[in-house]
Amino acid sequence: MKSKRILLSAITISVAFLIVFLIYNSFSSVLTVSDFTVTEKGYSNDNNEAWIKGFNPNAPMGHQEEIKVIVREPMVMNLIQKDKTYFVRYTIKRNDLIFLSDIETIEDHK
């Protein structure tokens, strides 16, 4: 009887930790909003993932770090132009992958 109680308690605690872990990893992300100058765009080797690379032109010189942003929508990818600056919102996930949430031309944003 005592061993059943211990086993049930261990299973309950394990399930609780698993749920907390999944929720923490699913919802842990940071939304960033900035201007973004596209320097490069492309696709992964298997063409399953579209991406753009660029930087925030308003960051101080020497701090303009180029980042890679994954674009989930193929139609959006077709509209993005290299060497153009956009107003973007992107999400940085816990695994350091960055996903495009929204993109607007600077003219549309003003």
C-alpha cells in the first residue's frame, strides 16, 4: 500500500514537472520591434525554410549586429527586397531561433 502511494506521488510530481517545462519552453520568447535593413535573403538547402539577414540601421556603429530571421510565409518572402529598410516585429524563441512576426515598409508605417 505504501509503495503504491510513493509510486503515485512520483508519477504526479513527474507529470507536474513535465507540464511546467513544456509551458515554460512554449511561451518563453521575446518580441522585438525595430527598423531592419535586409542584406541577404535565401532558402535552406532543402527549400523548407525561407530566411532574411539584416541589421538595425539605427543601432550605434559597431553595434549593428547582423541577424538571421526565419520567414514562415512564402508570399511575404516574395515581397521582401534586398538592401531595403523595413519596420519589423520578430520573436526570439528560447532556442535562439528568430521568427518574423510582422513586416511593413517604412512608408506604410509613418
